[in-house]
Amino acid sequence: MSILNADLHCHSTVSDGTLEPEALAARAKANGVELWSLTDHDEVAGQRRALVAARAQGLPYLTGTEISVTFADVTVHIVGLGFDPDHPALVQGLQRTRGGREERAREMAEQLDKAGIPDAYEGALKYAGNPELISRTHFARFLVDSGVCKDTHEVFRKYLTDGKPGFVPHRWARLGDAVGWIREAGGVAVIAHPARYDHSPTQEYALFSEFKAHGGQAVEVVTGSHSAAEYVKYADMAIEFGLAASRGSDFHSPDESHCDLGALPYLEGRLTPVWDLLTDRIQ
């Protein structure tokens, strides 16, 4: 089952993607995806649309979300798969996590204004629609479309990251809470794109250890931002910690993403695919 074109990490307009859930389902099917999940940030509002669209495409589907967590003063993302999207603990936890986004966004806009970029909050909100879901990605799109930067990669080199104008840290959910919400809702928790976090080796080991202790069950080994060497590193870590392996492009937009839906290498045969833990929850 490792040789399955599963894409279990992507984003729609419900969070910070540029395509509607229906368009993502069609794109996934056209690209040969055999198992799909929509994992919008801190939100499950697109799940019903994604499931209906997947069924229309004849595409097996797992419910999904990506929860923002603060661990060792760094923002870490935990993907949830195969859960009940109406479970109260999960719904309420995600609502609390979203609650700080608007305040953070206004602080980001204040910093950008001091750097000579006015009206950034209003500009970013045009791309987000909902203040509860506004994120750095929406600010990045505003900065590109207003001509401040040529693309979103330049934005994150010059702005919105630690030490640059527009960076405002946020206290997200706690690791144990995020894993707990997913488990209470019947799902499996996954560490998303672990190579992206600015952790020391000791902090990374602590993340994996605490995640496992809280009941986390999987890690993204193959994902759009990982290198070939990182595929191997996190395959080794999955085995060391007794975690299943997940695979997802982290697709946001045809124009911005490192990797298209369904375009990733397959998982290594020595790994346990996360979908083996979720066979009764595939819809």
C-alpha cells in the first residue's frame, strides 16, 4: 500500500488556498491522486464540500485539517486525518485557535505601515474574506499584487518572517490539545512537514517524543517542501518513533506551490502508510 498516490495535505479558499474545494478535487483526480484530503488551516468548514466533490469525481476521501501549534516558541503544524468534522471538542478547539488571527494580522499591518507599506490589513483581508482565517499568505498575496514584491517567495525573504518587518509571533494551540482534539474526534494526528521548523536537533527530538506521548501516530515524510535527503531522514525518524508515514503536497495555488497535487514521490516500502490506520474512515 506504500505505492499509492495519496495526497493528504492541501488548502482551499476556506483557508489560504486559491482554489475552491471542488476545483481541488477535480485537479487531484486529473493528476492521478488515488486518496485525497483537504486540510485547511484551523478550519473544517470546507469538509462537506470536499467530500461531495470527491464523491462526484470517484475519488476516495479522508477528512482533514491542519492545526497551528506553538512548540518550543516555534509554530508547528499538526494535520488531523479521518476524524468526525462535527465533533464538539475539535470544532471548539479550532474556533479558539482561529480567534487570535485577526489581532495578530492588525499588528502585522502596523509593522508593515511603519516599513512604508500602508493599508496592508485591508489589502490582505480581500484575499482572506474572513478575519478569523487571515494569515501571512494573504498578506504575501497583497504584497505581490500591489507590486512590493515579485512573488511570494520574495515576500517571505524580505517580510513576515522572524526579524523582518511584519513578523508577529502568535501563541497557538498546545501540542497536547491539538493531538487530543483530533483523537477525540476519531482521527489520526500527523506532524506536518517537520523539516520546515527552526528547531535544534534536541528540540526536534523533543517534538517527536512529546507528540508520540500525547497519542500522535504519524509524520509527513514526503511533502512538497522536503528534499530527497529529508525524505530519508524522516523515514528513519518515523521508524525510530514507531510512527506511520504520510504524504501530501501542501498545495495552495497553481502559481505559488512547490509541488502540484499528486506529483510527489511514493513512500518507501519500509514505512507504514498512515492510510493503513484509516481504512475504515475512507469515504
